[in-house]
Amino acid sequence: MVEYTDPLCPWAWGAEPVFRALRAASAGRVRWRRVYAVLFDHDDDPPPDPDAETAWYTRHVAEIGTHTLAPHTAGLSRVAASSWPASLVARAAGLQGSDTADRVLRRLRESVFVCGEPADTTALALAAARGVPGLDLPRLGADAASPGTLDGVRADRAEARRPVADVLAGQSGSPHPGRAKETPDGGHRYALPTLLFRSPAGHRVVAGWRPYEAYASAVEALAPGLLRPLRPIDPAAALERYRSLTGPELALLTGGARPVDAVRVDTANGPVWLHPEEAATHPALVPPAVPGP
């Protein structure tokens, strides 16, 4: 399973509940690889009116939230200047294990959609990750600055701009149909998020924002019986495992039950529920000290 994504993408944030469920149903049976497509690139033209652009993008995120039901902040401080710092930090976190990588990526997403302060500099991206259990923050900073990590994100960006032909036309049944996006050089990149499934039997691609059943159907077509049945888990176990849960995630993962000990963080589109240990360092509750650009 190849996930084309970006830490700062609102549709990818809205897909978190389904992707968490899919990872749980396929754990130990597939290789799941993330590709950071770089949504906000270095060569993007700066907005002529940053305040107007921020107001428009805040409304855009809110409109997406009417479909995904994902929490979002009432007001963004700005539109992200670049996806590169968050992508480098997210990729570097993978060197410390998949659980750490998942939690760092989640913090990077929440920097935008819960805190309203996109992690679009290296300092902000590292600050967003501070306090993640088991994370070696100095190592994360060193790894994010390494040539190997930069080469990896460059390769990710290039791969995301070589989409399979299936996504050159949209897929129906979603407000975000997933048609490949045109790039300034006349090419295309995957819409975010997109999942590409590969097996000896061939490939399937599910692009855009989709229900769980769309992904399960694609997997079943390639590997019948691979996915475990999707059954509700205990809310306390879900909180211990994921540390941060939204309303849509509770609905899909626990049947809607809320963990008793969770710390509530309100947003303009519903709460986020944090593990108490997560709440002790989460930037939504403990504003990070950022040491510089």
C-alpha cells in the first residue's frame, strides 16, 4: 500500500479515521509506505495579499470539514509557506520506528488543523513533535537535516508526479474525486490523499477522500481475505494506542464511545480527545517555545 500524502493537506487530515482503520485491519499483512508529495512547494508563487489568501484558505478548510467532519481551527495564522520542513521531519521520524512516525505525522497535521499554526519551518515542525513518547528530538532534528532525508523527500516528490494512468480521470462518488492535479511544468501529480495498492495480481488505486469500503474493495480485488474484519475496539485501548482521537475516528474505531480519561480540546468543528500524557505536551495546550527559523 502506497500512501501519497502531505502533512499539511486538509483532505489527508480528513482521511485519518479511514486510514487508521485500514492500517489496523491490514497490520502485519502488507507493507505500507508513505510518499510525501509536497503540496506547498518552493516554486509556488507567493500570494499578492497574504491576509486575503489566509481568509480564503480558512474557509476552504472549513468547507472540506463539512464533508470529512474533521476538526479544524476557527482561524489559521497563515497559509503554509512550504511543505518541505514538515515532510522532512515526517520522513526523518520514520527512522525511529513506525509508531513514532505515525505520532509525529499526527502532530504535524494537528499543527495546522487543531492549532492553526502550520508547521512550515523546521523549527515549527520540530516544536510540534516535542513530547511525542519515545521520540529522540535531537536525533529527529539531525536526521531531518541530513542529505539522505532530503534525497528521500525529493524522490517522494518526483514519484508523486508520476501518477498511474488510472487517476488522470476522476473517480465518482466523492466531493474530492481524486483526479490527478496538473503541475506547472505540464505534468501531473497524485491528488492527496491517494492510496495505490500493488500485488502480484496487479494494482488498484483509490484517489481522493473515500469511505472505508472503497479501500476494502480494492484490497479484496487483489488479495481476497487479507483484511481483518473491522470491529469496534475499547475506547481506552484506542486512546492508549493513538493518543489523539477525533469524533469521526471514535465513530469508526470504537463505535462512538469516548474514553473516560481523555482530555478534550475544542475546535470549530468538534473536539479532539487527547491521552492525558499527550495533553501534557501537546502544542494545542502547551504552546511550544520555538528557538528560531
